[in-house]
Amino acid sequence: MEHIAGPVFGFYFACYTIQTGEGHYGYAKLCPDLPMSVWDTGEVVRKVTAGPYPTPEAALQAVIARSERRLARREARRNSEWLVLDSAPQPLASASEPA
């Protein structure tokens, strides 16, 4: 099974599944540009896998979901400089100081 999804956070997923003795595995190539096909993708910035699953549809859904989560985490890290600053270790209050 083959499928191109996206764009998600500016990336396209060139996805395919492969059947093995253990079940179906999903594979996704994350591309900054719309690929011509799953096999003719041009630049690939990351590859993601998921499996095994009982059906090719389940493997495809899983690898797309995993790819979306990875991009969401990447986007959150890129846009959360304030979070990094606020989450730095703070000095502990002494027993005599109110918390």
C-alpha cells in the first residue's frame, strides 16, 4: 500500500507498507516538497517506521500518526523559547521563607 499525505507543518509524507512474517510495517519519508511518488521523493529530511500491525491500513495510519507527532514535537521545540527559559531550575526556598 502506498500513500502521500500532507502537508503537515510544511512537510509531506511519502508512505508505504511492507508485509513480513510478523505483520505489516509502515514507512514514511518526510519531504519538504510534494513528492512525485512514494519512490521518487527528492529530498528526504527524516524516515519514520511503525509496526508490526495486523493490516496494511493499520500500519499506514500508525506511521502517519507517528510522523505527525514527531513534527508536532519539533514545532513545539522551535516555538517555545519562553518555555525553556521558564523551566530552568529555580533556587529552593529555605525553611524560613514562604514557598
